[in-house]
Amino acid sequence: MSAHRRFFLALALLALMAACVHDFTFLDGASSCDARVCMGIEIEGSLRVIGTSTTSSARGRLEVFHSGRWGTVCDDGFDVADANVACRQMGYARGTSFTAGNGSGDIWMDDLRCGGSESDLASCTFSGWGVHNCSHSEDVGVECTR
């Protein structure tokens, strides 16, 4: 690939990233997400928030991408350390949690126990992918702030 073509591809990628971060017009319909998801790149462990967002905060149900599908996170044991890790993964400074409920599909994570310094939620201790004792009425929500 020529240097000229690589340059224009890099510019296009930067434009997509700017749209994600500044305009909150995400390709996957989420109100907030980590940059990979905003650009339509869904990779294992990516997170998104289904709810509302502004330039400085996001609030809604937390979802995680695993085995090619989006699923929810159970609120059992989910605390401020877990919320902080999730929010930092999505580019925010800090977070709090609440019970959001109303999800559908897979419940991917339960009994999360983050120390607070992890770089992503999947690095925290949890019951195992898809191992849970929850219903969707227990889906966790996060409120993330910059």
C-alpha cells in the first residue's frame, strides 16, 4: 500500500474516532462505548452503555462483548471499584453503579471483584463467562463522569 493511501486511511480513521468522542453518534447505537466499539470494531471484552450521555458523562445499562454477542453484567457484588474500571475502559475518569435491569440475551458476567487498578473489566475476577445466578432484573448500570 502506498504512503499516500495509508495517510488517507489514517485520516478516515481519525474522523471516525472524532465522531465517536465528540458527537456521540455511535455506529452500534450505544450512548457511550470504548473507542473500538464506536468505530464498529467489536472485540472481545469491549464495553458499551445503553442509555444517555453528554460530553462529560454517560448513564445506562452496562453491556460487554463476548463470543460475538453483546450481553449484560449482573449487579451481584458490583461496586464502585468495578464501576471505576468499566468507566475508565470507556474513557471516563470514574463511575458509580446502580441496578438498571431490562436487558436481554446473554448475561455474561457475575460476581465481579475488581481491585480498581485493572485496565479492563475482563481482567477482574468474576464467575466465568456466562456463569451466573441472575435474571435481567439484576443487570447493572453505570454512571460514568469525566
